[in-house]
Amino acid sequence: MPALILAGLVVFVIRPAILGAVLARARMSWEAHAFVAWFGPRGLNSLLLALLVVQAGIPGGELLLATVGVVVLASVVIHGATASPAAAWYARRAAREVLVEEREGSALGLFAEEDEEEIPRITPEQLHQMMSELSPVVLDVRSRMSYDSEQAHIPGDIRVLPDEVIEWAENQDRNRPIVAYCS
């Protein structure tokens, strides 16, 4: 019975509190903090460390190994049973907070409907050649999250938020080539 109480404390209190403290300064939403703090299951490392105690012949090593085994088993069962519901909860919360354009997987999703013709893609080498010959407008249309996390950009590019591209394009020279990049 004491092993089950310890398992409950480890799974529901100690591990989430420790991970919460470790992640306190991380730039994450509270939902992400909760998700990561919850999914800190005990596992193989705990068992291996307890096994070292047994192999060293330290008194009480077998009891420690058995207790750790109960904690690991409880953790696997509890975290396994909550994995799908918790992931679904986190996905719903994240979807409400993230703009639609930030969920698009490609520039095609920003500019065209699924049934329209695919927007042509170019390689970095082709972009380099275009920049030396045609002087295209290079648009940085990365999502806010992607833009904030990546410091690199193409020199001379213009930053346009994905949801403002159409308004930006209305006032541009239609004869000048435009290259948009999002990653």
C-alpha cells in the first residue's frame, strides 16, 4: 500500500511540480506547460537506478526495486490511459490560440484553395539567379511563431504577415515577380 501512495504522489504531485518549476522560464503557453509537466512518466531509468542499488548489495535494495517497479507500472498505466484524451485537449486548446494561417503547412494553403493549380516552387539556386537578373520582390510570409523563433531571413526581403498578403499585393506592380517564402 505505501508503494501505491508513493506512486500517486510521484505521478500526480511530485513529477508535475518539478517539471513545472523547470519549465517556469520557458516561453510556452500554460497549456503547453501543463501538457509537458503531466507527461513525465517514470520508466526505464528509474528501474535501472534501483537495480544498481540491488546489485551493490545495499540493504533494502529489493524493497526499493519493488517500490520503483510499482511507481513505474502506475505511471505507465496512468499516462498511457490519459495520453489520447490529454493530446486531444492540448490540440483543441492550441487550435483555438493559433491563427489559421499559422496552421498551414505550405504557402499553397495561404494563397489558393485546395482544388486550384499548385503555386510553382523554386529552389534557393533559382532564387539567387532571379535576384541577380530580375530583382523580384521577396516576401517573408512566415507565421508569427516561425518568424519569432528564427532569426535568419533573406537580405532585402519584405516582412508581410500571412493574413495581410492579399491587401499588400493589391498595391503592387503586377509585372514585377514576387517570391514568397514561409520557412
